[in-house]
Amino acid sequence: MIKILIADDHPIVRSGLKQIMIKEPRMVVEGEAQNARELLALVRKQAWDVVVLDINLPDRSGLDVLIQLKKEFPRLPVLILSVQPEEQYAVRALKSGAAGYLDKHSAPAELVKAIRKAVAGGKYVSSSLAERLALDLESGERPLHETLSGREFAVMRMIASGKRINEIAEKLFVSPKTVTTYRVRILEKMGMKTNAHLTHYVIKNKLVD
């Protein structure tokens, strides 16, 4: 039996996912979390076969939570579920250790397929994403933001969203000095000088909600 933990702040979404799993004889949703704090507590409390994680949690970014999960539980498969289009976060999520990225509008059969593949140790990508990845490899071109680490990417998004250094530090559980260091690295890697330039890039590339 595949034991599934769902993390999503919308009860309707969690209920819908559970209904999908009820129809699968070898899958069961044994845990639910509505925020990052609850999710981490459940993962640390017992063993799971797979986590289905919403990219937009109320207390922390799903990508940031993904990075922490992979650091603490590197063998735990994590599937990212989101309403955000693939071109925004899919590649970043996969590079951060996700076992797959699914649009919330995907057919139930796709979710079941993704869970089975993740539990088997594979990576799930849609046909459209696979094609995009192939084209990127062929062209050799990479967007500037893909040079950033997972934590740097999270900090960049928060800066562009107007959050101050202290706010970002509190959200990521690090010191303001650490956030300042991240900011310097981000600007260097992106070839930019100010937060305004960074914000313009993030908005232009639709990297914020």
C-alpha cells in the first residue's frame, strides 16, 4: 500500500485528491497538512511513501519546503502540484529535487501515474515539459534565473514581491545578514545592480504570483 501525505491549504483540493485515491486499491491518503509547519511535523513523525505538495502554502513557499524536505529526507519522493504554469516553476522544482510537477488541472489518471512513477524512483514530466527540456538542451540556452540555487531563487521572488530583508529572514528562518549575502549573490549571478532591475526581470518572466 502506498501511503500518501497531501499538503495543500484548500480543504476542497485535499478532499478531491482523496477521492481520486479511494478508487486506487493500492493507494491511501494517510495524512493531510494545510501548511508547511504541519507538513514538516508529519514527515518527521512517521514514514511516508510520497508527498504531494502544493507550491503555494500560506506560511512558506512550496519550493523552499521542498528543499528542506530533500535535505532532511533525501529518499522521500515529493510531487509538486500547482495551478502555476509549467514554464514558471517546473524546471526549478525538478532541479530542487522534486519527483515531478503537475498542474492541478491535470486528469486524475496523470496524478496516479505520477505517484506510481515517483514511488518507483522515477521522475514524472508531462509531454509538453519533456519537449521544452529537449529544446532547451538543443539550443544550449538557459534563463538567467536557472543559474540560482533553490534558496537564492526563493529570496529573489520575495525581494521582487516587496518583502524587506527582515521579513525574508523570518520567513526562511535565517539571519538578515544571510539574506543580504543571498541578495548579493543573486545580483552578481543575474548581472544586475538593483532590486528594481531584479523585480522587473521577475515580473517580465512571470516568476511571481
